[in-house]
Amino acid sequence: PAKPIQIKVVLLGEAAVGKSSLVLRFVNDEFQENKEPTIGAAFLTQKVRLDDSVLKLDIWDTAGQERFHSLAPMYYRNAQAAVVVYDITRASSLDRAKAWIKELQRQANPNIVIALVGNKLDLVAENDNEEEEISEDHEDNGGDGDGKTRQIATETARAYADELGLLFVETSAKSGQGVVEVFTEVAKKLDLS
Ligand code: GTP
Ligand code: MG
């Protein structure tokens, strides 16, 4: 196998959408029910193995609170990939994700690989995606009885992502669904470019 290729990835998105939780799931295969907000940014690394290469991801997990917005360019500058996260149960978070994507398209590396990620899939009780059939042994992941409902349809977000040529994945940092796929798809797209 070829020597590891080092890739800088930045996570962006509204506060509390689950950026840190996605990274924690991907890097340590853990989940924390009450994760504290990120202050400034956090740095973690993880390897992704593709068919004939290994990519080392240097992951910058930024803080979503608006008071940290001005720091973001430091983290997305020179990034080869951006994972822009929204919460499928909070409509405002997709608007915020779209604003991040516009900012990236204006200010980041013009070849940056962008993934749009709809997180907190486990909170949605109804099984409204035929490609995401909930298996019987995971039925108890559907809805926690805390009254959350889906506010962003899968197809709405996918159509937007397709139009802009972005990768698109729905995830749950809590169950792990889709999480490895996000980083693997990003790595595959980078490997080809
Ligand atoms: P900032 O650092 O403030 O920008 O927030 P963040 O985007 O990093 O969110 P964080 O990972 O801290 O998660 C916010 C809250 O949502 C925490 O209480 C998490 O436990 C919860 N959470 C994150 N991902 C999921 C998920 O997939 N499902 C559920 N049910 N809860 C989640
Ligand atoms: Mg965070």
C-alpha cells in the first residue's frame, strides 16, 4: 500500500447539530448523551482505509455557536474537505448549513470536497426512507419519546446537495448509522481528485 496521504477536514454547522458527536463516533466509536458545546475548535485524527490507499484525516471540529463564527476561516482555509452538518429535526439548521456552504464556495479552496450531513436520524420514529429500513433489532432506536419530528425531508436535502455537487449522507452519531460512510465517501472523492 502507498504511504498515508494526509487530508485536512473541517466540520461546520449550527450549534448542537452533533458535529463533535459525529467525530467522537468516528474516531472512538463512542457517544455522549450530553456532550458539552465546543469552545473554539477541537482537533482529532483518524485513518481511512480505501482499496489501495490509506488516508490520514486531520479533523478540525469547529464550534457552532455564533460567537465563534469569525474563527471558522482559520479552520476551513487550506482544508481539502468540509463536512457541513445539520439536524434533521431542526429546520433552521439546514439554512445555517446552506450559509456555510455559500461561505465555503466563496472563501475556501475551490476544489474543496463538501459533504452535507443530516444528523440525528435516530430521533425520527417514522421510517420514511426506503433505503434506511430500520432493522428489527434496532426498533428501539426509533424515537426517544421526546417529541422530536423530522423537519427536513431526505429528498429536499438530497436535491439541494445534488444541485451543488455535494456528497449527501444522513447519520446518527448515537446509533452510528452512516457515520463511517461520511468520512469514507469524502476520502474516496478526494482520492480521485
Ligand atoms: P457545538 O460544539 O456547540 O457546535 O455543537 P455540536 O454540533 O458539536 O453538537 P454536539 O456533538 O455537542 O451534540 C449536541 C447534543 O446533541 C448533545 O447532547 C449530543 O448528545 C446530541 N446528539 C448529537 N448527535 C446526536 C444524534 O445523532 N442523535 C441524538 N439523539 N442526539 C445527538
Ligand atoms: Mg461541538
